[in-house]
Amino acid sequence: MPTYDYSCDNCGHAFERVQRITENPVKKCPKCGKLKARRMIGGGGFILKGGGWESDLYSGPSNRAARAKKSSDSDSSGSESSSTAKPSKDDSSSKPEKTSGGKSDS
């Protein structure tokens, strides 16, 4: 649920509320009790909580291990990196297969 910032026009009290998006904004100030509170425009903070996310937005330790392996492979690959490698001429995986009407040519 999002956290909304509020400010009271009467007393100037600033406060936050965790509310559902569908809830109506708070009108009553918790400090002075007047119906002068209004929702402020906030920065829209985005926080990933829990053990399933990393700070680089990839999930879990399994992806961390895969990224570490990939980076170590590219470091030890020599002069030609995997991103600049060209497929060989006999590599048929880069050419799309022609099919007619969804039927295979088997």
C-alpha cells in the first residue's frame, strides 16, 4: 500500500498515512482536529522489500550466481567477447524455418 504525505492548512502539521489507493484522502488533522488536511504531492518512492529482490532489480540468489558466472566467462574468453562473436555460416539456428499454413514439412 502506498504512503501518502499530508499537511494541515490550519496548523501546518505534516503527517503520513499508509492507505489503499481506493481510499478517500484524510480530511481531519490529527493534531488540531480541523477539516483542513490535504494530500501533498510526493516523490513516489519505490522500495522492494523482502529477500526476493536485489538492489539491481534482479530476483534471488540464483540469478546472482548466473550473473557472476557469465561475467567470469566473459573475462576469461580471450580477445573476442561473446557479444561480438559472429555465428558460423553453417549455423542454421539463426535462419528462420519456412512453414506453410502452420503445417510442418516432415
